[in-house]
Amino acid sequence: MTANEHLQGGQTGAASEQVSVLLIADPGKPAALAERVAGYLPERLRSRDRPERQWTTCVRSKPYLSHEQADFADVIDAVDPSSEGEDIVVYLTDLPRREDTLPVVADVSADHLFALISVAGVGGVHIERRVRTVTELAIARILGEPELMPPGAARRFPCVQIEDGIRYFAPSGLRRLRLLSGMVRANRPWRLVTGLSKVLVGAFATGAIALATNTIWLFADTMGPWRMSAATILSIVAMILWLILDHELWERPKSPEERDRSVLYNTATVVTLVIGVIVLHVALFCLLLFTACLTLPPELLSRTLGHGVNLSDYLTLTWLLASIATIGGALGSGLEDDAAVKEAAYGVRQRQRIEETQSRTNEAE
């Protein structure tokens, strides 16, 4: 039985054709994304050739994918789309999927009226638009109705036949970078600042103490931009290394087959932490600049430096203070437990994957 025959079964003689779509999504960002995509789909899928067709959508948040390289057939068995009341089931996951080194965007089975879409595979920018495009492409493929496909989508996403259906890959050109950016985006690195409260408090306390030391004022006045830039870079690197080593965020492959996957995840971890620590550094700069302007009189600073001061002197002093404070934040990160750091650094599904990997490792030992 074809997809259209299945959908039209029991609707003979009906005034209108009803087609329902269930969007299942991993918790977190994919679930919120699914809610927004579901709101667009009925209007986007309305066909001029079939005005009598009515589309309905609903969303459910539940993680089915056990790991990113699970066979498509196993995912179909786990989700069991035939047991759902809706006609078509689309599952959104933020775990990356690959075939060898090629990022997979979607697997589609017309026989099972089911599609699996990797949100990470679409990249880190214009995520909602790209996921909506891939979802429409998958539904059009399931129904066998090319007119429902977004313009140019079939050319943009190359596909191959697989045992259980059709597999779509990321567009050619910078594919691995697109996948990496999608993984980093799923981790939401800007949350590192709010997620690590002890780090922020420790960093600010370090900067505030340094602010009261006139030796730091002299250092800031004489170091120059090159030395200041080096101090900033070293402080950020120190913070990143401390987080990775102290909280065991670096994956160590147990076999040659896991090496390529570990390289991808470790790279995503480093990029996530780089962005997060830079955001932390900027936040500290703003806090310390406000504190310096509020508590340090220009006359006192001028007497110590031996010349008149203006805003640029405060900016230079805060630049050095933020670097010193970032080092203090690295020390403060040792006060955070591993769970808090991983919650701040990773998305929901990535944390679950790490916990499952560590659990299997502990059982093996």
C-alpha cells in the first residue's frame, strides 16, 4: 500500500481529506523548535492542487534515539510510528548523524510514514528555516508529491537510497563545519555564564580584589596592547583547560572506530567552551568597568599613575582586571561539581549521551 492509499483509506466520499502530522522531539531545543515548526506546517503544506486537504499537527517531547549512529531501522522500531494515531510521524533529534564522514540531515521511510531529522545536521544558523524546509521535504517524499517540496530543496540536499528508505545529506561545501556549528548551537554555549554561578562569583571577587591594588593600576598603564592581549588569551586558555581537565570533558576513544566520533565531539566541546568563556570574559569586563567607575575616583588613579586619566584609562585597567578575574574563575570552577559543569556546557541530549557512555565504560571495567 502506498502512502497516499494509506492516508486516503477510510476517507472515500469524505468532503475533505484530513492529514495529521506528529512531531516528536528530543527535550530542550528540538522540542521548542518542533512547536514553532508545527505552527507553520499546515499553511506551508496547503496545496493549490488539493484545496480540500486539511492539515493538522501536534508535538510530543520524548527522546527515542539511544545514540547518534543507531540504524534507521532500529529507530523506526523504537518509535513504532504505526502505533500512533497520526498519519505521518517526524522525529527531531539534536544528536548528529553521519554516514562515514558525511553529515546526515534526514532519513525518510515512505513505507512507515516516518522521518528522522537531525537538527545538528542543518547547521548552527537559520536553524528553524532549515528544519522547516527539511521537514516539508520529508513529508513530500513520504506522500510522493514533489509539488509539496520547497523550491530548490531537492537539489540542495543530495540523497541516496538506503535499505529502509531515503537518506538526505547536508548540502555540499563545508559539511563538517555545518555539522560542528549545529552541535555547538545545540549546546547553547552562552548559558555557561549563568550555569556556573560559582565561577562567576569567584571571578568577580578576584577582579574586585585586584581593583583595590595600586600595583595593578601601574601594570595596566605600562603593559601595552600586545601584553594585554597575550594576558587575555592566556587567561581564556587557562579557564578552558581547567574546565576540560578538572571536570573530565575530554572524550578518550576506546577503539579506532570511535576515534573520528571523539574528534568531532571534542572539537564541539572546545568550541562551546571558547564561546562560553569569551562571553564570561565580556560579562566580567562590563561588571568590573562599572565597579571601577563607581568606586575608583579619577583623582586617586591620577596621583598613582602620575598623569591625568580619562575613560581609556578605565577601559585599559578593566581589560587587565578581566583577565585576572578569568584566572580566578578557572580556580572557582573547581568548586562546581561535574554535573553542574556538564549541564552548563552541554545540551540535554549531549549530557544524556555522555552519561550513557560513562555508564557503559564503568560497567566494562
